[in-house]
Amino acid sequence: MSFRDLRNFTEMMRALGYPRLISMENFRTPNFTLVAEILVWLVKRYEPQMDIPTDVDTESDRIFFIKAVAQFMATKAHIKLNTKRLYQADGYAVKEMLKITSVLYSAMKTKQMALGDQIEEDNSKFKFDLGSRISDLKAARQLASEVTSKGASLYDLLGKEVELREMRTAAIARPLEINETEKALRAAIKEVLESVEKTKDMLSNVVSDETSLDAKIEKKKQELERNRKRLQALQSVRPAFMDEYEKIEEDLQKQYDTYVEKFRNLCFLESQLDEYHRLEQERFEEAENTMRMMQHKLREEERDQMKSSLKDEDSDMDVPEDEGSDSDMEENRPSKPRPTRNGIMAGRGARFIGNMQGGDSDETEDSEIDVDEDDEEDEEGEEEEEESKDLEDDSLEGPMSRGTRPSRGGLGPPLLEESDNDF
């Protein structure tokens, strides 16, 4: 259901002369009694002699009534109606009833148009000129808009007719009394006179307010003119302390320039001092690195000298022995011991003394090796390997030299002398 369909239905029913006022709010909810009344009226309007049962109290009666109306309109007017929508008795039923009302309304309009055309032909026979009626069209359009607005207001007022009807009938039925009417009229006249007096008082107050406002405006204008003159006088007069102020301002500007210059110099000197400290630190680190390298070189030289002195001592220890017989040499040759690295390297910086003895001989030989300590850990392995190699060479050379000795006591004194020389 649309608003346009509902409006057209109500207008058509009003034009067809339906005696009851139909509102648009009647079909918001199902209203079967109103639908049945409208259908009976439409059927009677279409066929006055048609007899249709109007009993719609029970459900079966309603169904029979809807079927009878639909069958009649289908056979007589060739209008197909939806019985389900008619039975709903709401906005959808309005669409079905609109089919019947539109047929009746169009028939009525054609009849009126035929009568109007005949009257116009009788009254005047001239051609209608649209160009000469433009102003009339505008007026008609304006009147149409006014008719629409008036119709809406009239519809609202007619909606209140139910309540106003009772009040109107009660007022008409009540007999009028002359005394009460006179009292009401006198009270109304008195109220009107009071309102007139109030309006006159307000007008007089407006006049007085206007005069007071004019006086205030004039006073403010005078004050404004006086203040302008005072401002001009103050601008023209130079203050007494202005010279001193300008002098102090110049001194302040000079002091500020001096401050800025000193601050700039201070920043520059601080940067120079930082640069000097940085250079001194770099020089100190460089000198420390060179000192460290010199110490390392000195230690290397001392180590080389120590190794060379050890080699010289080892060569001094190899003294030629007296010649003897081959048999004595073979008899007195001791078994060649296997030198071990653990026995030789007993510790760093200590003095090592090795004894090489034969099978039955009591010969002793002292060998002393002085080794300097080294503080650096990365060179310990190399020194230990070199010292172990030197000691292994000495241990291998010792038996070879002792094999040529003729007797035990032959080398007694020289060994003692060499050991004393070592110390």
C-alpha cells in the first residue's frame, strides 16, 4: 500500500458521494467492518438491484461475503479481485477496492466531460490559443498549490470534527441567557481596553527611552572627542625621562655586543684547549707505543744474547778426552740414555744440571743452563721448544765425548775447574 493509492481512494469515494468520511488512518490496522460496508456500497452503486448478504459476524460469513462480491464483480464488471487481500481488510484491500472505484470514477468523469463539452460548444466556438493564456496558467498553478494547502488544512480540521461536533451540539442545545452574554461581552471589552492602555504605556516608554538613548549617545560622543584630543596632546609631548632611556638603551646594546664577542672568544678558546688536550693525548699514546716497542726489541736482543751464550757454554763443555784402546772404550761406554722433555724443562728461569753416567763408572758431569724469564705469554712456547732442542743436543753429545775417556780420574780436575768458572 502506498500513500498515493490511499489518497486516490479516499478522494474517489468522496467524489462518488460516499456518505461516510474515510480517513487515511482507518486502514493502518485491519478493519473488516469498514471494508464490508464500502464493498456493499460499491456493489449497490454499480448494480442497485443486487442483493448481497451483509452478515459478517463469523468467519464463514465473511468468507461467503468476499466470495459473493468477487464473483459479482468478475461476472458483471469484468474486474478480477484478490479475495485474500480483501479478507486482510488493510492497505492491500484498498488496492483491490481501488479497481472498482476507478471504474466508477472514470465513468462519472466521462459523463461530466461530455456534458461540459456540449455546453462549451453551445456557448462559444473559438480556437484556444495557449500563448495568450500563459498568465492564466501561472494563476491556475498558484491556485492549484493553494488548493492543495487548503485541502490539507481542511483535512486536519475535518479530523477534529468528531470532537467538535459534540461540543457544538451541546452549545446549541444550551439556552442562551442575556445576563451571561452581557457579562462576557463586558469582560471582553474590559480586556481589550486594558491591552490598549498597556500598548499606549509601552509607546510612551519607547519615546522616553529614545530620548534617554539620544542623550547617552551625545555624551559618549563628547567623551570620545575629548579622549582623542588628549591622545594627540600626549603624542606631541616628549617625556622627561626619554633621553635617559635612550642613553641606557644604547649602553645596553654596547654591553650586549661586548658580551657576545667575549662569549664567542670563550667558545673558541675552549675548542682550542680541547684540541690541544687531544693532541697531547695522541702524543702520549704514541710515545708509550714506541717505548713498548723498544722494550720488546731489547728483550728480544737479550734473549738472542742469552741463547748465543748458552750455545757457547755448551761448546765449551765438549772437551777432548785422552785416547785409549778400543776395548777400553767399548767397555767403559755407558748405555745411551733417552732424554725426556719433561726432565729437562723443570721450570722457567731455573738452573738445570744433568748427570750422564755409564754402567759401572761413577763419572759425573755438571752442566748448567741459565734461562731468563720472559714477561710476555705469547713467546713462552717458542723459548721452551728452543731450549728443549738445545738440551737434547747436549744430552746426545755428552755420551759421545765420554766414550773416548781412558779412565775415571783423568778428567776430574778439569770438570771442577769448568764448574767453578761457570759460577
